[in-house]
Amino acid sequence: MDISPDKQNIDQLFSNTTYYIDFYQRDYKWTKEPVERLLDDIFYRFIQEYQNHKSLDPTKEAISANYPWYYLNTYVTNTVEGKVYVVDGQQRLTTLTLILMKLYNLSKKYESKTDKWLESKIAGWAGMEYSFWMNHEKHEPILKDLFEGQKDFKEMDVSSGITAVNMLDNYQIISRLLDEQLSDKHEFETFAMYFLYRLVLINLSVEQTNVPMIFEVINDRGVRLKPYEILKGKLLGQIDKIEMDRKDYNGLWEKQVQAINDFKEDEIDTFFRYFLKSKFSNAQSEGKYFDGDYHREMFSNDVNNNLKLKHNPSEVKRFLEQTFTYYTQLYVKIWKAYSHYDSSYEHVFFNRLNEMDGQFLLILSSCKLNDVEEDEKIEKIAYELDRFFSLLQLQNAYESNIFSQTLYKISSEIRDEPIAKIREVFDKYLLEQLSNRRNSEASQPVQYAFFKNTGINLNMRFKRYFFARIEKLLAENTKLNMKHQFEDLVTKTGPKTGFHIEHILSRNEENLKLFNDDDDVFEQERNRLGGILLLKGKDNISSSNEPYSDKLKSYDNTLYWNETLREDFYKSKLDMRDFKAKFALDELVPFTDKFGPEELESRQKLLFKMIRIIWN
């Protein structure tokens, strides 16, 4: 490897060299803060000197003799087949180009003779081609619009992507600041001379083939790139540039990355972490290796023995065309269902409501490359995860740390396995955790002895989720429409439009007598799931300590589950009779006179039967 340093001012930097942006470089991402900081630094030095030398003519000789040079930083280039590629520094060089464009437009405003000179620092002839020296080939429309300065900012073309958007935004910041700082022609021309002659950068020209390695080292020691941005260089940097252009591997990468990042900024890093954990971690402790710089772990011995991406261009191309493409598409499909309700993958959405993202790990693990069971596995795994989580919660056996650790064990056992094995693996760990929690062997995934006393002690969000599932079961089996959006039942809070948990039994003398005036028993019993309801806004709150018969009136026209306490809910409802008969729900009856220990136990048993219907 050979590195050649070269000190240049901006006049030399932009004179006869076209700088290409290599394919592993990230977009132009500088925003307001770094742009303003750069200009503040430049003007801080300039203004100090200008106050002392206002009387000087703005000539090269005067500026060079009286204004000290100012070091801007280093940029790194690599020449391949006659083309000069920017390895590091494109953010700064692009911003300098935008400043030159503003100076060029100011030169026309002041009718300054610097206009042709400034124009030549922005674009020019390099051999047979005329181009911008900072050659963002995909973003020429916005460069032309800013350079010509004829259009209103709102009319300028930023359709080529985030680089164009940031160029336009930053040019407007630069334009405002330069208009504020440069008040007349003399100051403008002096600044233009200072900018071009006294601002200095060091060019490091790297003559070697492993440029992505240099790119990674530079950014690790400076403002770090995201892992996926470095990974791009480590992968695409192995492919011959001619083949890169012919098959457009860069386009493939950018398309898949953008599809995922559209859901959430830098979500692609999360994808890679889930993908690597799903395929190479058998325990949570192993998965932690991918939480940091996973791009390094991909080239470690253990992972690379499988992926074979290290110094292997042919395998890199296969990885991009097949593995990367398939699993990013799968991830997008999961994210779509995760973001918005889709009846085909409804449990993916339900898991989001319970703030469970473990399904990403499990689905990626279960699906092998180009899996013919993909669609079925997405919903099946999401359902089994929801069932696993819910049955542990409802039987007071959920422990978050053990649950997280278990997901990795499940992942390792369903990896690339057929869909028929999924329930078997989930049930194995469900029964294991129930047994450990109860210190006795659990023979069934759900048992009434474990559920009997479950109630208000559950997590608040899960309580709302549970009653939303009960509501959905009733609506679907009685051919009724849900009165509220499922998501609202789980997530909406607040005194007016939100949903809250309320006791059926108020604390009063009449209700205490039903429990032999035993305060401890009364509290324990009324807190069971059969003794609480989900109500909207101020429903039931206003009823305070009213007797049950009066409270019952406030349940009219609320949720269906609440209305099942009322006799009029059952009148002339054949679908309700069919539902009750189909699943032997003998406890599905109204309680109009009183609500005491027997009625509460009946409601708890009814919920238990409904749990067995919902979670199979």
C-alpha cells in the first residue's frame, strides 16, 4: 500500500480533477449543524483578518501576503482506471462545492470579475467531458439547478434522493449565512480570494486495492459511519468495478436498504443484527456479539466459515443476489404487517401491541432461503409467540429475562425447519416454564388451577390486550362488528377517549356482605379477571360505589364482553346461541340480580374456556 500526501488550497483542489463518489460511500448526509459549524470556523478567521486589512485590494498577492492559511482537514482519494474516487471526505467536499455555487451567484449579483473564475471551480472540462468537479452523477439535476440559480427553491429537482434533498437544504443555509456576512462587493471579493487561496486541505492519495479497509479505519477514528455503511464497502469493494456497473450491485444494495429504512431510520442495521442472530446464535449470550459492530463479526472465523464473504468476490455476489435480497424482502413483509393490521398476518400486528419484536428473530430463523412455506410461517410463528407470551402471562408464569433467553433457544430449534415442527418447540418451552414456575410438572399448555387467581396483577397493557382479544372473539363468532378499533382498545388511554380497567364490584357494604365481610377475600376475589372490565372514558367511573344492579345499567352499549352481564344482550341473538352451543360455554349467561362469589367464579371459568378457544 502507498499513501501520498498533497497540500492543496481550494483553487488547486477544484481545477482539473473530476471526483467520483465510490459505490460504498454513504449519501450526502450533512445537515444544518456541521454546515453552520464549518462556515462559523471559516468566517471567524476571515473576519478577524478583514478588520485589519480592509484597505487592501482583493488581489491574490495581497491575500497571500496578509491572510494566514487555514487548515480544513484531510480527504482521501483512490485512482482506478484513470478515475479519481473519493474514499473519505465527500461530505466536506460537497459542502465546499455548495459554498462555491453561492459565491458564484453572488459574483453575478455584484457584477464581479471573479464570476468566470468561480464558475471554473465548480465545473469544467476534464479531457473530453464537461462535468461538476464533485461528480454526484445521480444528482446532476439539483446541482444544475443550484449552479444556474434561475429557479425558485421549491421548483428544484430533488427526486434523485436524500443527497439531493440535503444539497438543497444546505445551500439555503449557506445562502442565508453568506448574505448576512458579505455586505458589499469589496468584502465579497476579499472573501472569495481568501476562500480559494487560504483554505487548505491535505489530499491522501491511496494506491492500493483494499480501499474499503482504509475507508473503515478512517471512519472508525473519526466520525463513525453506521455499521451497514461500512459493511457496504467491505462487500461491494470486493467486486470488480466493470461488473459493478454491468449488474448494478450498488443499485440492488441501495434499493433493499431504502425499502427497510423507509420504516425507520437506520433500521437496516437492526435487520442485519436480527438476521445474524437468527442464523448464528443459539443463546442470548451469543446474540450479544452482534449488538455492536456486527460488520466485523460477519468476517470473523465462526460466521465467515458459513457465509464465506472474506476475500471472496464470487460469494459476495451470491450473497447479495440471493441471501441478502431474500431476507431483506422477508423483513419488509414482516415490517408491513407489524406496522399496519393485515388479516393474513394479524398476530404480527398483535405482537407489536404487546411490544414484542422477537418475532423478527424467530421468523428469519425459521425461513430458509426462498422458503415455500414463508407466508404460513410468518403468521404461524407470530401466533405461537403471542400464544406463548399470553399463556405465560395468564398463568402467572411470565418472567421477562427467562422469556428473552428462551426465544433464542426456540430460534435455534426452529432454524430452517418445516412449519410442522414449530408448535412442538413452543409447547416444549411453555410447559417447561409453567413447570418451573409451579414447582410441579405441567401437563397442559393452559390449566385452570394456574389461571384461577389471575387478574388485576397483570401488566396494564396486557390486561387491555386480553380484553380486546375476548371482544374480538365475541364479535367474530356472533357476526358483529367491533365497536372500537382493536388497536385503540389496547393503546388508547386518557380520561375521555381512552380505555381503562374497572372493577365490577364496588367497595360498599352490600358487596362486602356477599363475601362474609372478609375484606381480604373481597379484595382478592374482585381483582380476578372475571371481576374486572374494560371501559371507555368515564364509563362506570361516575357510578362510584353504586350497587351492582345500578352499575349494570352503565354497561349498556359498551363492549360486548361487558354487555354479556345484561339480559337484554341475549334476546333474539341466534348467533350467540350457536356460539355458546358450539364451544359448550354454559357460563355465558347474564347476571342481573347480583354479582357475588359464585357469579365471579363463573365468569373466571368462562374466560378460561375462551382462552382455550383463542390460543388453541
